[in-house]
Amino acid sequence: MNVAMEENTPSSPSYLAKLKSSLSDPRALLLVALVLAVTAAGSAVYKKLYLKPILAMAELRYQSHMSLMRLYDLQMEYRRGHGAYANNLDALLATAPDGAQLRERLKASMDINTLAVIGDEDRFRLEANVLDPQRTSVKIRGPLGER
């Protein structure tokens, strides 16, 4: 007996209809809220414990670089006025109108005890250790040419 089957199987609801009905369930909404809260808390902890120290260290290194570049500019000015490069930090800072502020910026970003200003008639060298956990050594030798 060949009897044709009627198509009486109900059509399955679409994906969006299933999603809409599942989001009206209070348990699903609670789960979504819980996932969002855990994600936000994890992001805050990541920012505080990982990103903030890295950004602070990068800012410290940047400030030390900017201070060394200011010393570089002072060395170039010192040579124009004296015919040779300065051989110590005090002589170099004495010629700067912002010498005291520069010394404070240097102390804030570098180990001032390791700061070496070495110069003669033809060239100079600036060296220091940054106040980061690795005690990064920064060096500039000059003159590099006019900037």
C-alpha cells in the first residue's frame, strides 16, 4: 500500500525566534549578566595589575629620554659658548635657565648617582640608569649632527 504522507510536520522555529525565547528566560538573563560582570572584573584586574605598571615604566623611560635630550641640547649650547663640551653635570646645568627643574626631572626618572656627563673639545657622552626595575642604561654620544 502506497499511501502518500501528508506534510504535517511542524516547521522548526528560526534561530532568531529561538534566541528571543531563550533570552526571555530569567536564568539566561542572569547568566549573561554574570558573564558580563566577570569579564568587567577581569578586565579591571588586568588593567590594574598588568597594564598600569607597564605604562608607568614606559612613561618613566620616556621622561628619562626627554631629560637626556635636554642635556644634549645644553651640551650643544655649552660648546657654542665655551668652545668645548661640559665635563660634568653641574657645569652643564649652570648654563641652563631651568637648571634646577631639570635636575629634579633627572632625579625623578634616573639614578642621579650614575649620571655621567663626559665631554672634551670634540665630543661628549651622557650616560645614566633609569629608575626602573631593570635599571635600564641609557647613553647618548655626540655630537650627532645638528638637529
